[in-house]
Amino acid sequence: MSGAYYLLTKQEPVFFVAYWPSRLSRSRLALPPPALGELRGKEPCRWDLRTMFPVATGNRETCLRVGEAALALASRAGGVVIDTYGIPVDRPGDLLPR
């Protein structure tokens, strides 16, 4: 897809980051979540940050590192971090399993 790209990290834990331009964020398959509020209507671009470790079974350090990476990416891009349910995340610990 034109304008989309992905990156892989070399250091552990390995991250896969995919970028989707704003026109793709309006796809019926991947609409922005309602929890974004006003941002949803602005046709945001989207970065997906993934790792091979499921949050539910990953260790605390890995979960925190994923959260830190997501927040750093959002800060650099002027965006927000949301969890898998579309709820905004403000700190790495918000992504830890409960």
C-alpha cells in the first residue's frame, strides 16, 4: 500500500512497527477506536507497535519496555498511545496485565 511501511528492531526485545497513513486509518477494517474522542474525527495516521511477547504472559520488564517505546514513538510523532481496546495510555505501567 502506498505510503505504508514497517520497521524491525535489532535489539531485544524485538519490535515490529507498522505505519499506516491517514487515508488507510479510515478503512472499515481498522477504524480508529471510539475512545480517541475528538482525535477519531481527524483521520489520524496509525503506527502499530508489536512484539512477539503477549502482554498477558510477558515479563514485567518487557511489558514496560514496550510501553516506553510506544510512548516515545507517540511523543516524537505528536500522537497518543492506545491499548488494544482503544483506551489512551499515559504511562508504561498502564500496559501491564492486571
